[in-house]
Amino acid sequence: MTSDPYLSVKALTKYIKKKFDADPHLRDVYVKGELSNVKIHTSGHIYFTLKDSSARLPAVMFAANARAVKFKPESGMTVLIRGDVSVYEASGQYQLYAQSMQPDGIGDYYLAFEQLKKKLYEEGFFNPSHKKQLPRFPDKIAVVTAPTGAAVRDIVITLNRRYPLAKVTIFPTLVQGEQATRSIVQSIQAANKTDFDVMIVGRGGGSIEDLWAFNEEAVARAIFDSRIPIISAVGHETDTTIADFVADLRAATPTAAAELAVPSRTELLDRVINQQSGMYRVITNLLEREKTALRKLTTSMPFAYPDRLYRPFIERVERATDSLQREVFQHLNRSRERHANMDRQLANRIPTQRIRQSQADISQLQKRLEQSALQSMNTNKMKLSSAMRTLDALSPLKLMERGYTIPYKDGDVVKSIQQVRAGDELKVTMQDGTVETTVTKTIPITKGEHTDG
């Protein structure tokens, strides 16, 4: 029986794969090369090509091993890989199955740090415009850190010493280890559900591995999304983490974070005392200036001689009063003359019709005269009202002091010579008494003549 000398492709490939798998030199290899064609699958597997100047080697790193890589593999990086070489039967190619990967020349932690720092910087996480202002006098303070250790003790002691009015709440948090990232994010999110005024996130010093949770992207995004201003306080002064760049304020140590979060009670008391002294000086100076101004006012001419202020107004009132009196008497005399002329004209015109017409004219003129006199009197009264409050110069006695008299006949005031005849007895009222006299003769005023009373 003759066997078939031809093998199937699958059988040959399996044979070659067994040879690769059986070779102890290919089970654990260390390879240095440059990454190219790097593809990170959604499942977490990393597919890439490892090359140098002379050869190319397909490679894959499965998700279980890829999660241990601290940095993001990118094309062009020179890396150190440990793994095994085998054949991928589907394509018939041999390839490198990477178990670990680290950058050549620098540590993988440093590379991961720089990659995330660059990524967040490009997204604007470090932009000062996103930094929130810390309140000057916080009432409630959240502290995200381990519940035991020097860090939480230093923070609480410093807060109570500097500003005992603030209420401090500790959020117990894992700050190192595999679960630290999730614990820090959960504590920050829990604090944001309450109305805290400021939050301190940090821990004490340690190695880069101990502090690495504060370099994780999830922690950075939780800090950035926090509505509460956050002060980062990770490690010692020489330690710098991604959380420090994203936080609203970085403190060199946990103690320094507590000092930045609250004002100093001593400094506040000193400031209050200084402001009190300053206010006292300002008020004292103001009172002295006002007292000086008051003394100047009380010794000034208007206050020293107040009568000189209203003296010119008294003179103006007297002049206005005299002028008004003259105008009123002149107007009355002119009115009397017009009435006398009308009476004489009527006496010469006997016909009834002309008398009626004249009476109508007289009535119209009298109305116009009364309206004019009333209007004039109202206008003059308005001018005289302000002066009459202080002066009584218009009383009848004042008029009599100037030589005017008032004649009476049978108790009625005599206004015209037509009211008296020779032999009538009159009483003439003067300033200081009454004179009884007998009329001997009446002399009418002729045209062109004028008297003042």
C-alpha cells in the first residue's frame, strides 16, 4: 500500500507550529524593536508589528497582559518585549505573543505619565479658565484620603488650629493599590452630592507605584468634573501627579493643603484689629474736619450778623409796598374822575333813549372797570402777599400817619363833594382822634388840576 506523499496545508502548518512550540528557545524570548501598525482593539487586545532595519515581526498582546501596560503603545516607539513565538495557523504566519512591554530607555510609568499629561493638556484640562475660585471662609470641607495615617491627621489638626469654625468631613478612601482609582473617584463623586465649599484630595508620600492612582485618567476626569473646588495634596513637595495639574489648586503637602483651604484665625484677628484701628482713625479725622468746618460756619459773617441777611429784603418790600400804594390810589382817582365825567355828561343829556344808552354804556364800562380793577387788584395782591407777612404798612393807621384823613357824614364815608353842602356837619377821622367841622364851601376840581387826597 503506497502512502500519499502530499500533505495538506493545515497538516503542514500544524507540524510547523508544533516545532515552534517545542523549541525551548522560542517559549521565552526577549525582543527589542520599533512598534508599527499599532491597533488597539475594543476588546483590549493590541495588534502591532515589531521591526528593525532588517526585519519585521507580527505580534499580538492579549487584553489580560495589556492591562498591565502603564503607557499607551504608539507607532514609532522602541520597546522591550518579553513573550513567546508561535505560528498563527489561520494565516500560516509566525508571530510574537507579547506577555509584557516596556519602553526602551525610560520607565513605563514615566511614559504613561507623559502620554496622559499630553492628552489632558490637549483637551484643556489644565486651562486656567477652568480653575474654580476657592472661598475665603469655607463652612464645610470634604477630605478625600485614607482614614488613618499622617496625612489625614495633619490635615485635621491644621484645619482645627487655623479655622475651627469649619466643619470637616472625612471620606475614607483607598489611596494605593488596584482598587485605589475606583475608590478615589467614588469619594469625589460622593462629596459632590453634598454642599461642601472646598475639597482636599490627597495622601502622604510614597513611591511612584504608591502614588500612581492619582495619575490615572479616571481620577483626573473626576477632579475636572467636580463642581466643588479641589485642592490636591499628593505626596511630598517633589512629587507631582496628574491630579495636581487638573486640580483647582496644588499644595506641596497635606498640611499645606489645609493651610490653603482656610484662613488663619490669628491672621483674621490681627486683620480685624487693624481694620478697627483704621476705622477709628478715619472717623476721628472725619469728626475733626467736620468740627473745624462747623467752627468756620458759626464764626462766618452770615451767622455772626444774621440781620444783615434779610435787611436788603426788608428795604425791597417797603419800596414795593409804597409803589403799590401809589399805583392803587392813582388808579382809584382816575376811576373817580371817569365816573364824575360820565355823571356830568348824563346830566346834560336828558332824552330818555340817550339816558338808557348812556346807562348801558356806563354799566358796560363799569363792568370793564370792575374787571380791570379786580384783575389789577388780584395782580397787585399777589405781588403784595409775600411782603404783607412781615409788614403791616397798609393798615389805615399807617395811612393816616402819612397825613391822610377820612371824612364821615351821618356815619357814611364822604367820597365826593357832591355828597355835602355848605353848612353840613362832618366828622374827620385822623391818626390821633376825630375832628368835628362844618362845611363852609365846596370847591370842585377843574380840568388839569390834581390832588392826592
